[in-house]
Amino acid sequence: MSDSKPSLILYGVPFSQPVRAVMWLLFMKRMPFELVMINPGSKGDNGSRNPAYLAKNPAGTIPSIEERDTGFVLGEAHAILGYLASQNGWTDVYPAEPKARAAVDWYLHFHHRNIREASLGLVAPRIRKDLDIPEVMQASARATLMRGLEALDTGWLGHTKFLCGDEPTIADLAAYVEIGQLQPEFTNVFDFTPYPQVARWLAAMHEVPGHDDTHVVLAELGDISEEAPSMDSIRNANLRALSVMKERLAEFSAE
């Protein structure tokens, strides 16, 4: 095993849904990386609003990646997923054929103002009371999410096992980190009974390599449906996920 650090740095925290999407791809492909914890919204030394981080990602969002060897920096999870797949020839998760790739891109563009609303409508209000998200905004996000789930249930997942065919792609990873977090075994804040194809897909995604390692943070945090987790609980869940990531990194580097 080499003592050198991995070339790829991932900035963020495991509790972040977009960060988890990138982590999952890296776990799935057993690619070594270093996770540098960046606290979203903070101006502290390890915060996303700190000048040092803003110099890398002017938007102050997570995740970002940085390549030690080239100095290349990239933000936005979907851009990162596409770049990593293209750079490494992972055509199984991001097809090279234009129409098949376009189908993946279609979902990724749809995601932002549809499925991504799961966090705003159901998770953020429970864990970030300090944000004081207006109920009208939460209700709008939940309604948008349900329309998105209906589209997945009757459209994308109505004819294929995964969103874009019979094998998972980066579209599935991006979708699952939002939808999957709501399941009973994690935050337990949504009933999927009205969406049978989505429920079927969720079960199939559990079998995708890297699922369990990626979702340590949610398994550690547990049910938040009745009681909001403390900031210490969230911090400890992130640290537990970081510990698992380091274990996997050691395995990847030894291969």
C-alpha cells in the first residue's frame, strides 16, 4: 500500500445529498479519494463560505473535487459525476453512445427542480430549524416532489428496472440520494406506498455496490420523523461515515 495521498480530493460532508452521489460513484468504482470535510454555509476555517474555499468554488457549494496532479477543480455534483465517468471511461454508468447519454442527461436536468425538492420539503425543515423555512415553501416543495415521483413511477421506471435502462447509471445515483434518504430505514419521513415502481427501484438500488458505505451517515442518524436530531448527532454521523470512508480507502489503495 502506498503512503501517498489519493490524487482526487472530494470536498463536502457525507450528510449532503449531492456529496453522497459522488461518494457512491467512487465507492462503486473503488477509486481512491480523500474526503475533506467542508461545513456548508460556514465562514469558519473548514466552511464553504471561507475565502479559501470560495477561491476554489465561488458559489460556496458542496461538493467540489480537486485533482492534486493537475490542479483541476470542479463543482456541482452532476457535472462531477459526468466528468469522472468520462475521464475514467466508465461508460456503464454514463454511456458513450449519444442517445443513451442524452437519456441520462435528461434525468439529471429534470432532477434539480423536481426530485431535489425532497430535501427542502421533508429533510431540511427537520434538521435545520434555524433556517425557519416557511411552511408555504415546504408545502410547495413537497407537492413538486410528489409530481416528480409520479413522473418516475409512470414514466422512467414504468418500463425499465432503472431510470435509463436495465443497469444503474449516474442518474440513478443522483436520484437515490434524494429519494432514498426518506425511507423507513433512514429518516422515515415519507410513505412510498402510492409509488410502487419507485419502491421497487429503491429496493434494487440497495443492491448497487457502494450503497451501504455511502449511506452510513443516514443509518447512523436514524429516524427523524418524530424528533429532530441534534447538531452533535449530525456531526457524529458525519464522522462515522468519514471513518468508514477511510477504511474503504485503505482497501482501494491496497488493490
